[in-house]
Amino acid sequence: MKYRKDKYGNDISILGYGCMRFTQKGGKIDFEKGEQEILAAVEGGINYFDTAYIYPGSEVFLGQVLQKNNLRSKVKIATKLPHYMIKSVEGMERMFQEQLKRLQTDYIDYYLMHMLNDPDTWQKLLDLGIGQWLKEKMQSGAIRQLGFSYHGGSEAFCRLIDAWDWDFCQIQYNYMDEHSQAGRRGLQYAHSKGIPVVIMEPLRGGKLVHMLPEAAKKIFREYPISHSPAQWAFRWLWNQKEVTCVLSGMNSLEMVKENTSAASSAEIGDLGEAEEAMLKEVVAAINSKMKVGCTGCGYCIPCPKHVDIPGTFAAYNHLYTEGKFSGWKEYFMCTAARKTSTAASNCIGCGKCESHCPQHIPIRQELNNARKALELPFYKIARKAVEWFKIY
């Protein structure tokens, strides 16, 4: 296993265990199977385990396995505070104590604000008193390092990076999302500030393995260097010095063994120009069904009505390249799960964005098309639910 350093010089395995997708049996996590997978991961050198309060049964399961096998001191736990469910410092404290109890520990190595998607939401939390509460937890050692997980555009991400003295952050990033969400721009900005970056969704929920079009599979098969699609996706990430750790939601021993093996040989600079060009061909094959030729460059923003134009187009394209649920989910995360809506329906048709688009996309027209496809009745209901949870 290869390791990279966190902000304070601690070794972090370049492959982390994403604890959201353990196999279910009888409505709960299959303990015996999941335990075998965790033990194999630790044996293979993985020391970073990522869970969250809202992952059903995950914190409890991870705590039980670590306690039973006396592994707590050998691993680093990352878990997340669902700030969108909190309305007071007392609520934060109750939830944090519940997490410690679930995980059977008295400290959290890496604590994240879950889905913190814009600086305005963070400011509301600061006004609520979370800053002092977090400082006290860190001074006592109950929280060792503080970060946030993020879904949204690169501009808001960079502003959020500057809004606090963060120890690390977590973003969705892969060879398909190179220029969407936080993207390469956000990754490099965080790195320039000395903030380690943990990567989630390196395979886009398995879609870069199980939903590849035949043309993309053919490119991989015919390339002279033989790696599985999953290994290519991981190696593309590990090739970048700005990436600290890549999470994988492994739910079989085969996955654990394959991924730990790949993480034991990956080095920065392994992929050259030829490999990068090959992956660009794969991206083009996957994107052949795209509706909008948006590259995610971000020249069209900021929008005076806060529309996340690149995020909207990415979700709209994913409706057709990866499936409807994937597109709808991404759109909700990028536009509704935040303090200020960034939905396509905010557009007033001013046209400011189109004057800056290097691809000459008819943005207003395409936003309207995306709105019709993405803002269905269930989106509006979910948006109302988010507003109900928010802190005002």
C-alpha cells in the first residue's frame, strides 16, 4: 500500500474504504461478510475508513468490527455531521455523542461537515455557534482534524476553502468529472492552500465499470497496457499529486484485493501522455450521447441569479449517459441541497452567460430544456423538504 501525507504529516493510505455500500442481508448489514472485507482491507494496508451519520447502520457496524478485532488504534475514522439536520449547538453535541457511541470510540480522526455546498450555509452555521463548538472539540482531542464534503461548482468550492482554516476536504472527482463540480480547478486550488483532498465517487458509483458503452470497453481492451476499467480510473487519480486518498465503496473480497493491489504499485507520474489521450477517447465514447457540449470551464458564471450552469448541464448530460436516477440525484445535490437555490428555473434569460461561453452554447435554451427534464414534481417536493431543514 502506498501512503500520502495529511496536513500534519500523518500517513494516509491512498486507497480509503467508503463505508456506504456494505452488503445488506435481512434489512441490515451482513456482519460476517462485511467484517471479512474490512479485515482484508486493513491487512492490505488501508487505514482510512469513511462513514457518515446518515449511512444506514454504517457507523454502528464499523464500530462493532473495529472493537471486536481491536483495530481502533490501527485505523483512522472519518465521519460526518449532517449540519442540515441541526438547529442548535445542543443538537450538534447530542448528535456527536451519538456518533461516538455508535463508533465505540472517544475521538474522531477526521470530522466532516456533510454536504457543505456553499459559503452562505457555513456562515449560518458559524452564526449558530458551530465555530466555538468545533474549536472546543479539537482542543479536547475529541475531533482531530476538521473538513467538509462537497457537491457543487468550482467557484463556490474555492470560496468555501477560504472561509475557514480547514484541515482537509472531500470532493467528487474522476476522469468524467474532471471539469464539473469542484473539478480539477478546485482540486488544485485546495492543494495550493495546503489542504489535502479526499476523493469520493472515483467510479461514479460503479458506472465507470458496469455502465461503459461498448466503444469505451473496446478502447480499454485494445490498449497495450492491461488494466481493468476500475484500475484505470484509480490510476488516473493517483497519478495526480494533489490527490491524497481515493475512497472506494468495496463490497466484496475480490474488490478489496484488486484495489489494494493496484494501490500498492501506483505512483505519481505513472500515466503519460499516451494514457491520458486514451482516457480522453474513453470520455468521448461515454459522452457520445451528451445533450449539451459543455466542458465545465466555468466562464459562464457567476450568474446574477445564482444558476449553477455547469452543474446543471453535467446533470442533464448524465440523464442520457448514465441513467435518469444518476442525473436527477446529481442535479438535486448541486442545486437544491444548499442555502441558496442554484436551479435552472432561476434563469431570467438575461444572456450574460452566453457572451462568455467559448463553446457558443445557446445556454438559455439549453437551461430551459434541462429544467423541463430535471425539475420534475419530486424535485420540487424534495426542494421544499430541504428548505424546511435549513437554518434561518
